[in-house]
Amino acid sequence: MTASHRASYPSLFVSHGAPTLALEDCAVTQYLNRLGADLGPPKGILMVSAHFNQSQPIIASSEILGTIHDFSGFPADLYDVQYPAKGEPELALKVRDLLVEAGFSPTLDDKRGMDHGCWVPLVHMYPKADVPIVQLSISMEQSPQWHFELGQALSGLREEGVLIIGSGSASHNLHEIMMGGRDEDEPIVPWVRDFTEWVTEKIETGDYRAVLSAISDAPEGKRNHPTMDHIHPLFFALGAGSFGQVDATRGKRLHASTTYGVLAMDIYAFGSSEQISSDV
């Protein structure tokens, strides 16, 4: 690790929104740019994205990462976006070994590139694409607790100059978005506000068990997340921040905004977040 790296990084949960976020200048992209500047360049990034789903942990281990445009029907210039970051095979091997030690059954994949849940927020956080990246899958077959423990197994990497990020969405009801009739800058609707405020209160008071049961216990949990793919990265980030441990720093909401009133773009940090400025 060089002197330019922090002694310890937080784990983050970022809401990546629609793929077009890569091209936008808005509240959340402006904050992501500041966040990357505040953190500085880590030794590497370990990214868990809502768009990489496997039954058991798969670790993208190639040094050559392609930019995957895993979507359709968007503006043509979005398909021209490339994020030419390199992978980090050595970090991938360390992730594998830590997961095996914790009782998981991970596999390396030296062919997979970066899905948009990975590169869309990084286009704004680290626009020079000069930080190596390793991606790790979620599993829709597994529970919030499983994802929390997945993060816990890797939390020590934060002390080695690795920035751990879970990329999903604080709310993610595509049906409500695709119904149309909403303005992009529409105020947050009550059922999204109530859910995200409940989750934030539990995170900031250290009640991690409540966060893990948010879909069943929070107001309108199932309406905000009809499927679990975009909230599993939050549970992973909780664990990676050693959230819930007696001596752990409580989580902190760094940013809150919405798109079309229903897509919450909240960003959270867990552990080592004291020096990171927020805009909420």
C-alpha cells in the first residue's frame, strides 16, 4: 500500500439507479464525485452488484475487465460508455481464501467483466478508472443473514486499503417506475420516504438485526423491494463494515435523493466514516 491510501476504508452501500445515471449530472452523481475525492484512491475495490446473481459466491478474477452493457432500450450514447479499469487477480484470490475460511464455497471466474451496477457509480467516483476492481456475486437463493455474513468474512480487507462497495438501490420497484406519468424531479412519495427513513433510523442507531428484516418489518418493505436483488448489497455492506459488532461504528447516511419520486438513491457508509462529509 502506498502513502496515498487511507489506513482504513469504510464499506459503502450506493444506489446506482438506472444505467443512464452514468451520463447524468444530478444530486447523486455530484455526491458520488465528491465521495471519491474524499476517500481518495484505494488499493483496490471489491464490488458486490445487484446485477451479478449466482447460487454460490462467484469472484470475477480476470485482470482484463470488459464493460458489460447489460440492458436494452436506452439512448445510443450509453452503449458507447467504457470503463477501462483493470481487475486484480491477487485480490480475487484473497477474497476466495477468506470466504473458504468462513465456510463459503466460492469459485473464480476469469472471463466475466463489469455489469452496470459496478461501473455506473464508479464512472462518477473514480472517473479515471485507475483503481483495480474485483466483483463478487450476490445470491437470490440466500437470505439477508447470509449476505451479512458474506460481508463479515471480508471486512478485514478494509484495513488493507480495499474499498468494499455494495451497489443496489435503496428502493427498487420497477413496476412503479414503468407505469409512467412521473416527473424525474418529482418529490419522494410517502411509501418510499417511510421505508427509507425507517431503514436509516435502524442503521444510525445500530439496530442491524432490524435492517436485516426490513422487507418484512419496515413500512411498505415489499412494495419498495418486490425482489431482493437490489437490497442484498446493503446487507453485504452492513457485514463488511463489521456493523452489529460491539465496538463497531454505527452506519451513516451520506446522501439521500430520489428519481421519479420512487427510486431512492440513498448512500450509506459503515465503519471508518467519520471523516467523510455527507450532504444530508
